[in-house]
Amino acid sequence: MSAPIRFALVGNPNCGKTSLFNRLTGARAKVANYPGVTVERRSGTVTHIATPTEILDLPGTYSLFVTSPDEQVARDVILGKLAHEKRPDLLIAVVDACNLRLGLRLVMELKSLNRPMVLALNQMDEAKRRGISINTAALSQSIGMPIIETVAVNSQGVAELRQYLDTYAQSAQQPTEQGAQVLTLSDRQESVEALYAEIESIMSQHVIQPAHLPRWQDRLDALVMHPLLGMIALFTILLVIFQAVFAWASPVVDLIDAGFSSLGELVGATLPDGILKDFIVDGLIAGVGGVLVFLPQIIILFFFILVLEDSGYLTRAAFLLDRPMRGLGLSGRSFIPMLSSFACAVPGIMATRTISDPRERFITIMVAPLMTCSARLPVYALIIAAFIPEQTVWGVFNLQGLTLFALYFAGVASAALVAWMMRRRTAREEFPLLLELPSYRWPMMYHLLMGLRERAWIFIRRVGTIILALSIVLWFLATFPGAPEDATLPAIDYSFAGQLGHFMQPLFAPLGFNWQMCIALIPAMGAREVAVSALATVYAVGEESIDVALGGALAASWSLPVAFSYLAWFVYAPQCISTIAVVKRETNSTKATLFFTVYLFALAYFAAWVTYQVASAIVN
Amino acid sequence: MNIASHADSFTPTLRLDQCRKGTSVRVTSLIGQPLFGAQDESVSLRLKELGFLPGAHLKVIGFGLLGSDPLAVQVNGTKFALRRAEAAKICVEPITPHP
């Protein structure tokens, strides 16, 4: 049997390739409104067609003359330069109908490769709304390839495209294998003007385009890109997010919390006393429930991140912050990977592939994990709720929300400091910014709901797998061996976990950590949220009464300086294993990975030590 | 005021980084930028590919926070953020006189 026919979606950044890919394959890859959402090739199968086919979603590129690692991926696939990978049989060029010139330029460049191509003219609905009128049939004739009008975000035209691919796959014979095509800079240099002249003449014949973009777009840009008003808007947006994470989530958090407490009591009352009851109440319900209560806060955080991503605002923030970030050896291009890292550092670090300057990319990778990821949110939320009173300050702000903002800010400020220390001091050649600012659009309900469902599901899956597993292991370690007959201390002190905690504690004594806190540090390496379930398990096993909420137990046994010190540790925190793994993969350097791990550990230790010493001095 | 109405004239040329917010200009030529060193040629190519070609109409729509850097420029209905270093590669002539 022959290999399946391979299609590849190619086009400018942000023209809708991934939306089309999702529609054609039924996949749920991330979609947003900024250039560079897709940085890796992604493969899938076209659904509902007769022949087995493979379709590739490629990172967006403006040209085959690439300037960044993500564009390199697209180019290598198109030209068949990847080892063990057949060149795509058919290129599906995706062009944003609202941005026709730029899209057609790439299409014409691809056309010179003499490969089978079909053009998907995407976002036709928006183009019509803006008064852009395209004579598709005539355009197709002029450029010499079939054109299919699509609206990827609501399936329109996708059926037609699928039909075309089906017909193509059935009729295509195995293409004769050719070597990788080679292009050099001098091949093209003189023809850009010629190509554009051709496009101008084609467009003047077949396209009627209004001279102006919609007015509200320009008005909005005048505000959000204003040097002063824009910065005020940016900080207001960020502050509102942190307020919302606390203020809006708390009713639901309380509800889930109460649910788990009653569940614990119910099980406690029904099951006979013994090891099974202890396991279910202290191990499972305390451990898993302790983490699951933070789901509403994670959903709210992601809701805001998704709205910012889908609206087109992110690149404006990158524009505003380019100059300040340059002082740190970064640029506006580093902003988007850093913002993604608030969700999780792993996709954030991968998003650095859109950065062309290798040195800037390296620094961004090194500091991205200082952005507080959503896995740290449960740890912060637990400790803040236990130690910071819920009161309103200056009339509008919630003190807990402000504390959370301060912790996020500490991460950002530290990232700035580290980047500044790592920046290149000797003047070298500069790299251009050249960042496209996409049109605004209303965040699409479909994307939002899909995105939230995806994130909620990832979180629940983590709770159900790694967090559950670590909780169970921890419960065993905290329960066995039992206390000897003549025990004077609580039973947990004699357990394996207790012994380990006591063993580690001297190392962390200067930071004020007690041995329970030390135990929680180890499983937190696997997933940061586990610090919470570990504390829940350790304290639940240690306590006589099961109905003491974890927050209450912490407030009773930690002093304020200790709580702050623990928070400071988690701002820098030992990176989770997956972050270290992605740093290794993206830098491809053991030395860099080692440096990354050691510097963050050292920083965490140092910051917690300073916090503890200073806070203790103030409290006394 | 008549600044460099021809690309090949010897009068001092206006560059995009010298334009004020709100100005509409036409590209006359692209020139070298030593700051980009060896990759200057590929920066020129990318600028052209994005539409910054002789004859193209540009509009300066905004500036960044400090030192009017970067610039936001609209070309062919698409908005781009350029730094001053890139903008200085683009020689332009005003379409309408400065307001």
C-alpha cells in the first residue's frame, strides 16, 4: 500500500490555518488572534473523506526566506528538507481575504516551486463586512489555481474544501520523488518588486477594496497604543484580572470546599474507624479535594488570557512594551511567550521560537518560568486565604487580590532583573522587530469555550492522575511506619515522610520552613499544585480532628514570616520537571539546562531567606 | 516644503523614522542600515515582502512609550510595528503636506 497523500496548510501568520486544520481534522489545537500561535508542525487526518490522508498544520510564515525558528519549520516541511519526511503532495495556501496582498505574495512565491496547490480564501465573512469584493473565479484564473472561499471559524466552505481534497486524493497518483528544492537569497532579491507589480495588476482587475479600515479599529488603536493611556489601560487590565481571580471565584471555591468537607465528614461518619477510613479521608479527599477547589480560579485566569489572545490586543501590548523591554535585552517579541507563561511555562518556552535573535530567545527561555504559572496559583491562593485578612483597601481593592498581584509582580520584576543581568553588554548587530498588528475582532465564543474546556480538562486530568498518585504515595509515607508504643510525639513524626522532613529541615531552617513544609517541596517538583495536596495530607494525618480546614491548620501552625517565606520560595520555586525538560529540548544544551535549574533553586533559596529574615525582624 | 521628490535626487531625503504621527508618505527607496550588520540584506528583503516597497503608501499611526520607539505603520491595510532602526531604512516622501 502506498503512503497516504500529504496535504500541508501554509500561509501568513494569523490567517486562520489552525482554525481550518481543526475543522478538517476535528482536532482542538489552540487558536488565537496573534501571529505565532503555532510554532511546530502538527499532523492530523482529514475526517469524512474516503481516502486516508495526512494533513499538516505549519507555523505561519511571510516568506520562504525565513527569519525565525518557527518559520524555519514551515520552510523545511514545504521544501521537503526534514529527514524521514516526504514532501507534501498538495499545498493548501491559506490567505486572509482581509489581508489579500500580503497573502497573495506568499502564494506567488510558493507557486514558483511548481507544486500542486489550492488556495483557501479565508475570513470571507469579515472581508464582505468590510466591503471588500473579490471576483474569485477571475482571480483563480489569473493566478492559475483553484480557489475555495472559506470561513474557518464557522465551517463555511470547509465542506467544499474537504470535497476538493477528497477528489484530489482519489485521483492523485504517487508523485515522482524529487530532491529538496534549494533557494538562495540572490534568487529572489530582484523579483519582489516584479511579484508585487503582478499582484497589483491582478488585484486592480478582480478586487474592490475600500481605502480605509473600519474606523473603530483605528480609534481603539489610538487609545491602546497611546504611550501613556495605553500603559494605563494595560495595567488596569492586569489588575482587574487578579482582582477577578479572587473576588469572582470565592463563592464557587467556598462551595466546592464545603462540598469536600461534607464528603469527608460523611465518609468519616459512615466508615468504621481504621486504616481504610484514614486513607480515604486523609489521603484521597484531603489531597485531591485540596487541589480541585482551585478550578474556578484557574478558569477565570484562563478566561481573561483567552479573551486577550483572541481579541488581537496582545500584539499592541508587545508594541507598547518593546522599548522598555529592550533595556533588558529583550523586545516586544518576548512579551507574548512571557504572557503565555502565566498559563504554563511549557507552551511559553515553545512560543519563543518566534524570536529571531538567538540571544534574546535564550534569555526569554531562562526567565519565562519566573512568570507565575497557573499551577502556582493554588499554592498562593491557599496561603493568602489563610494569612491575609479579607478586607477592602482604598475603597475598591480586595487585600487578598492585591497580595496576589504583588506576588505576580515579584515574579515579573525578578524576570526583568535576571534578563538585565544576562543581557549582552557588547554592542552587536541588531535584530528587527517587524511585528504585524492584526485587526481586532470580537473574541469568539466558540474559541473561548473550547479553550476553557481544554484548560479545565487538563487541570482535572492532572488532579486525577499525577496529583492523585502523589497524594496516595504521600499518605503511605506519612502513615507508615506507625508510632512506637512509647510515642511522645504525633504519629506522623515517626513515619517515613516525617523522617524525611526532619532530615531535610536543617537545610531549610534559615528560611523558617518546618519539616511539614519540606516534605511538600519534593512532590511539588512533579506538579506545583501538589504542594497543596501534600500539605493537606501531612496536616490531615497529623491532626486528630478531620474537620479542620487546611487553611486553618496552616494559620495555627505557621507564623506570618514563615508563610511569606514559603510564598517567596514558590515565586522562584524549583521548576517542575516538564519545564526543565522543555528547556533542554528548546535550548538543546545540557549546560544551559543545568544553569537554568541551579540559578532558579539558588534564587528561590535566597529570596525565601531574605523574606524570612526581614519579615521576622519586622514582626519582632 | 519640498523634500526629495525623486528617489534619485541629491536633496536630503526624509526617512520614515523622522515622520510625525498621522503623516501619510510614499516609499521612495530602501537604504542600508549598518546596525543590522551582515543580515541587513535579509531585513531589506523582509521589509519588501511585507509591502514596504518603492511606491507603497504608508501611514504612521503611533509611537511606543519612550523615545518614540517603536513606530506603528500601516501599509496596504495591514499594521506593523517597526523599530526606528528598521524605519530608518525606508526613505519616503510626503503625500500631503504636514498639517
